Amino acid sequence: NAGVTQTPKFQVLKTGQSMTLQCAQDMNHNSMYWYRQDPGMGLRLIYYSASEGTTDKGEVPNGYNVSRLNKREFSLRLESAAPSQTSVYFCASRSLAGGSYEQYFGPGTRLTVT
Amino acid sequence: AQSVTQLDSHVSVSEGTPVLLRCNYSSSYSPSLFWYVQHPNKGLQLLLKYTSAATLVKGINGFEAEFKKSETSFHLTKPSAHMSDAAEYFCVVRQEYGNKLVFGAGTILRVKS
């Protein structure tokens, strides 16, 4: 099992450009999440998908959109990138079985917006 | 709303000495608590979790944490630090409603040889 995979690993964008970050999991998990990590702020939730076909805003959704393409894949789109979106982005997934709440994380995407 | 406070942004220890990373939580119910570790340029890995069973929780790599309701604390400890323990550690609480986790700001552990 690869677990949670993310592409790309690194990306540099110019202000105003758009891009989509891809995430896939092979653990048959129901819930998927997108976070951003900034120094001294821990991880903040951008969007999540509790199950296939549903998405909800997290703590910092402005400037982002998401698509839960199927049970495996959850993408994050930046329509018009801004320097404030320079960050490390993590995707995570979670199984709903057995009342387990821990999430499993991908390796991250380092995004720089100039 | 649930929250966690990690009391130290940086901790420095010598190899072979004990590690203590402090975390206080705020929750109106009996919480689910976690410690995650992030090595440089890597994703997050679950170290251990507390879900209202035993109050002393053992995790991977010799780490453990004790849930103390009276002190609203969930400190992470290890008897003897190893160079490979150098990383950033996050204390995390589950939100009461929904499937979301709330992360602390993180503690960077430095291990000196």
C-alpha cells in the first residue's frame, strides 16, 4: 500500500496563476482532508470531505476549491494564486470504521507563490 | 471549542537524557488526543493516541504520554533521547462534533550529541 500520495512535491507559481494539487489514498478511507502548514501555526484545515460526494469548508477555505473525484481522490485547486498561499500543503485521510479518529498524512506539497 | 496549547515552541536536550514535551488541552467533553511527529521535509506520522482507555499511553519509538484530566494535560515523554528523535511534534485534539482534528502550534525538539 502506498498510503496517501500527493503530487506535485514542489511547485512555484506566479501571482494570479492557477493550479491543482492532487491527492489519492489506497486505504479505502471514507474521509479526506486538506491542510496547510505555516511556521509556528501548526496545521490548519482548508477543506474536508467526510465521505464521497460531500465537501465542507474548514478553518481557512478562502482562495481554494476542492473536488472529491471518487472515494480515492481529493484535489485542491488554487484559482488565482497569491503570495499568502505560499505554504506546505498536506492531504490526509481517515477511516470511519471502529470509531478511529486518527488521520494518515501524505508527504506534502511545497508551494511558493512569487 | 476544543483547543490545545503546546507550552514550548523549542526544546533542546542532550542525547541519552529524558524528553518532556508539554501539551495542555481545552475540551468540554472527554477528548481524543494524539501526538504526531514530523521529521524534516516529511509528512506527519502518528506517535500515539488517547481515546479514554488507559490514561498512560505507549507509542512508537519509546514515547509515551499520560492523560491527566485534573491538570488538562497530555505531556509527551521519553526516558532517553536519540539523535533520530530530532523533529517537530504536534499535540492534537479531536473536535467534539464532526471528523476534524485541531492541531497545536508544534514543538521543535533538538537533540545534541
